[in-house]
Amino acid sequence: MLKILTIVLTTSISVFVIAVLFGYFNFYTFLQWITPVLLLAILCGTRTLTNLYPRNALNLLPRPLIDQFLFGNHFSVDNSKIVWSSNDSKDPLTVGRVVQFYIELRTRNGNPYTLYEKHHLHVAVVVDTTVIPFLLDWSGSRSSVSVSFNAHMAGKYRINIRVQTSCFQPIVRTIHPGPAVPSGIELQSGSSLLVGVNEQPVRVLLVAHDCYGNPCLADAELTRRLSVLMNDAPVTYNLWQASETSYTVALTPWQTGAFSLSVGLDRNSVASTKVTLISLREDEWSWVNDMVPQLHEKTFGIRLLRGDRSAKQARCLISARQIKIYDYHFKLIPRTLRSFRVTRQTQLLPDTGDATEQLDLMVIDDGIGSPLRIGCEKRQMLMAMFAKMLEREAHTLRTFQERSKYFFAKLEKQNAPKRDDKVVLHIDRTNLLETSVAELKKLSAKDWLKSFMVTFSGEAAADYGGPRREWVTLLAKELFSPELGLFVPLTNDPRSPLHPAECRSSLTSNQKRLVRIAGRLVGKCLCERLHLPVRLSRALLARVAGLDITYRHFESDDPEFYRTKVHFILNNDVASLELVFSEEIFDDKGRLVRVEELMPGGASTVVTEVNKREYLQALARYRLMTRCQKLTEKFIEGVHEIVSERLLATFDEAELELLLCGMDDIGVDDLKHNCFIRESSVEFDKVMNWFWAIVAGFSREEMARLLQFTTGSAQLPHGGFAELQPAFTITRSPAAHNSLPTAHTCFHQLCFPLYDSPQRLQEALQIALHEGSEGFGFI
């Protein structure tokens, strides 16, 4: 082809040159004839070279766009096709299958289009807002690609396809849920308890799910398969469709008491989800409904049942956040015996065992620790109050923000009489811990509720909030420093949370004073929405909130121990490990020091598959509570002197950590979107553009220093910069050009003068952050 093209081109040019020389054509006529010949020769030659040297062999010779459009070889969406596999061509489909289709690429003239670059093909499979992973198969030609994905979610699948810059028409396929399974039957009562009145209909919502968790369609076939059981026996009920995927079940209890309510499927299998139906008398129902709006907690007298069937008197405090079992030491001092966190897994179940001393029996189980069996004369009332409290919380305090608002409103109301009183603290920055302790040991718990005014020796700064926040930060660093010995990290990781240190001997008076001050400081931070510069362990915060220690705290507090021991025991057979209920203690050189029993006779009690969770619970209590009990109790006493335990029970340990420590990550975009700039000029706008460019390259530490320089604290509220009060503000300083930036921490205000260059701004900012992030003075 190249030889023929060369001969034709050479002959044509020779003929035209001879014709021009002998006068048959003038020069302009010659150009008119030769131009099309040259263009045709170039086009044919390029096409020939492209065929001889494909793109994967010669990257310098891609197929030209002119060639594609001239000969109709460019990609065409209209001629391309989506071909479904034979099993997936009909609509609707059912979950539990692999859906497959082929994208057949075609050119303008209908020929297969070869896609040389795989990244030119973009496919997205989405259900609602969930992105579904898929598999692309290029095993055939580059003009056809197979797309397949697992359809486990029911709903409308939207498939978007783009080749280069051309988009296919979006494809929508409907995939229906599969058949209902016994484990997917759910009675949606808001909790594990359903409260009703004797001889009056009780209604509950029923939803059936398939094996993938999709709500099944409420059709006639599913209605035929369902049956309602009370105490595992069939009962008369009414059933009607409430929505496309749910039913309403109505049944009437004919006696008072507590009954197990469940749903059968196909008359021979029972759903795994059960609800306890509490049937009350009308007067009991009225009392519960009158009391619940007024109370956030209620205490009942109970009996703790022991293995020898003896009963011990105790009290049971119930709320929507926790259940606490306690008694009184010497009939005066409350002592917590057990506490249960309230989650979706928490259950209060009637016990079918023999009654003791005419007590109705019940079991409390939160799915974490071992269940607790108790007896109560007012069992139905206790369970009904608990259910109604959960129902009320579901409508009022559903989110963390709502609970925070309730918590701070209560604190504000309680501390209002003390807020206007002032306590002046004179602190020497060079001897901060000693001078702070000397000032604070004079104060009672009530004095801590007053407003603190902090003055640093030798610094001219009026305290409108900034010096106080910095003092709290510096004092917390001193009190929680591992060098002081009161709190130590649980692991060698520098980011490990702090936990009370092990203390086998009696505490000294100085240790008691310091750890109590540390607890009061934490309570003060909660009252005034200040943040700690240290991270406390979740196990310690659980104790502060009145919750029990569990082995799951190792997952956040000591991840390595959780992975290597706890997780291994939970997921493997422990028979070959030869474990007993004891803990071996080693020194720094790896030598065995002593063996601590986790329970009476623990050294001879073998860990089995049946009791391994009890072993992990005992291990957690020893490592996280028992061996540091003395310091922990003094610390918690200090916190509860400022904020009551009942109010702290509004949160769990993770939420308390969020309140105390704020957000770990300080986002530049969050700062930029919630920052107020009180200056509008060409010169200052230029400085701001430089500032945002510099801040974008800051590390996490530098961002924390910037926040501390401006606000006095290195951490944000749980809502980020949007919740910072007063708001983060940047304004122009009247200082000379290129001088250092200054800050008003009391008003969260950062002040910049004008700068000649971004380099001068960066240099001044670094000096201010690293050398002036602590200390106060007037501009």
C-alpha cells in the first residue's frame, strides 16, 4: 500500500510540475490541484501506518479524530447496545442473584468500536444513595465488556454508563425482596417491651425481612404464612396491612401479667425476635402514664436472687439510659452492685421459675455482661415504667444533640444561683501545679460552681474567659501527666487514653487531694463546656456515667490486647488454651510476680465455651477497675461533686468523651465556612488568600496550635467550628506592616496586620503559633 501510494504521489507531482513548466497551468492553478492530492495522500498514509502500528505497539501514532469522523469510525452511543443476560432480561428481578449485562460499543457506521483505554469507560450502579460494587470483564474484545454485580439490596437500581464524554441513557431496574425467613420477623414496638391494658386491644407493627434484611412485600402469600404466639401458644389476633412492607397486629390479653409475644412462620418455625407483653390493670396503666412525663428515672425495691435461692434486699433504678442495681453500705452510703446500659439488645424478661416469697421474677440482660435474676413485688409496674421511658426518649431525646441540649439546660438551671459569684485564683505560670492546688484546696464543692477569674503572675490580662480556658488546659496537662503517677496510658502508644494508675497501697493525703481536684476539674469542664487536652479511657468514663465495665472497652482503650486475646477467645474454642479465672502479673523484665484470682476459687475454675464471656467480664473488671479502684473512686467522687451521676447518666461513655474532648480533626474547610472576616478591602483580601493557602498545608498539630492561639483551647466543641461560641473571627490589626499576628482569646478573634508577601505572613504566623500560643497580653 505504501509503495502504490508513493508511486501515485510521485507521478502526480511530476506531471503537475512539467505542466507548470511548459505553461499548461499557472502556479495558483497548480496549488488548487495539488492540495487535495496531498491531503488525500496524508490521510491514507496515516490510516495505513495506524493499521500497521496499533496504539499498544506505537503510542506516538493514535488513530486520528479526522480519520474517525471522516470514515464513520468514531464512537456512537445511538448505535451501541446494552444486552442483558438471558436470566436477567425480565423485570422485576429478585434479590440473591448475580445480575449481568454487556455493553456493546459501536461506531457511527455500525462497526465494533475498539476502546483502547479502559479508564474511558465509567460505570456506576446505585440503589437510593448506596453505591453497589461491580465487576468489569474485558476478557473478550475491546468492543464488548461484561458488567456484573450481586443484587442483595431490594429497590430500584440506577445504572449510569459513560464512554469518553458520551453518556448512555440511565438504566433503571427494579429488584424485589426475597421470601420471608423466620429470623427476619420483627415486632417493632420501640423496645423489647409492649405495654397494654387488660381486656383491651394491643397493637404492634410487624415487618418481615428476607435473608438479606430487605423488608418483604406485605402480600396475601405472606399473610397466609404468619401466625402470632403468646407464651409459644397460638392466640387469636387480627392482622391488616399497614403499608407496602408492614402489618398491624392487634390482640387482646385476658389477664394481667407478663407474657412472651412472638410470631410464627409457616406454623412450624418461630421468629428470633420476641416482645414481652405487659398487661396492666386500668388503675396501674393510669398511674404509669401520669408518672412518666414527670420523671426521668424511678426506683423500685427488689430482691437479688442467689444460687442458694436466698434473696438480698436492694434497689433498682431505671431510666432510659441505664438500669442500676444498688444497695446501701451501713444503710447510708449508696453502693452500685450492677449496672446495665440500655441499648436495642437490652431486655427485661419475665422469669418462669418458681416465685420466691411471693415475688414475681424477672431477668435483666443487656447482651454484654451476665444476666441478672431478680424478684420484685411490682414487676409489671417496673417493666411498664421502663418501656414508657424508652418510648418518651424515642420522641424527645433521640439524638446526641438533643441530649446535650437537655444536659446543659439542666446544668444551667442548677448552677444559676452560683453563676454570678466570683472566685479569683492567683496562679504562677512557672509553678502552676503547686499554686493551683494551693488555691483550689481552699474551695468547697459549691465554690467550684462559681465563676473562676484567673490571673497569671506578671501578665497584664483581664480574664473574660481566655486566661481561665488556658489555665484549665495547663492544669489538666499537669494533673493527668503520667509523670505525676495518678493517670497512666494503657498502652505504649502515645495516643493511648489515660486511666487511673494501679495502686495496691493506701493513698496518701496528697494523692487523694490531687485526684479529687482532677475529678472536679472534669466536672467543671462539663459545666462550662470546656475541653480537656487529654483523652480519658472509655472504661473510666463509663464509671463516671454510672455504667459497668465490660470487655468491649478493651476495643477502644487497648486495641492490641483486644485483638490478640479478647477477640481470639470470643471467636475460637478455648478448650485447648487451658485458661482459668486468674491473671498472671509480670514485672518489666517479664518475671512472674504474682497470680490474681478473678473470682473466689478462680485459680481452679476452668474457662469453657459456656463461661468464657464471664471470664472476659471478670478480666475486664480486674484490669480496668479492681486494681485501680482507690484512685478511680476518688476521681469519680470529684466529678459527681460538680455534676450529679443521675445527670451524667444521660450519656454513654463515647458521648461523654465527645463532650470532654471535642473533635480530634480540625478541618480547614470547616474553619473557612464558619469563620467571620470583619474586614473588606483589596489589601486585606490578598492577605486572607495567602492565609488560607498557608493553613491548607498545616499539620494536625499546627491546626490545634492555631485554634489554641485564637481561642485558648486546642479542641473544638462536638459540632465543630459551627458550635464555637463566640464564633471564630478574623479581623485587621492596626499594628505595623509585617508584625506578628495577635489574638483576643476571650472573643475567639485573630488579628492580622498587612503583609508584603505570603512568605512574611507564614514566617510571622509560625513564630506566633510556636512561641506565643501560651500567655496573654494586650495588643
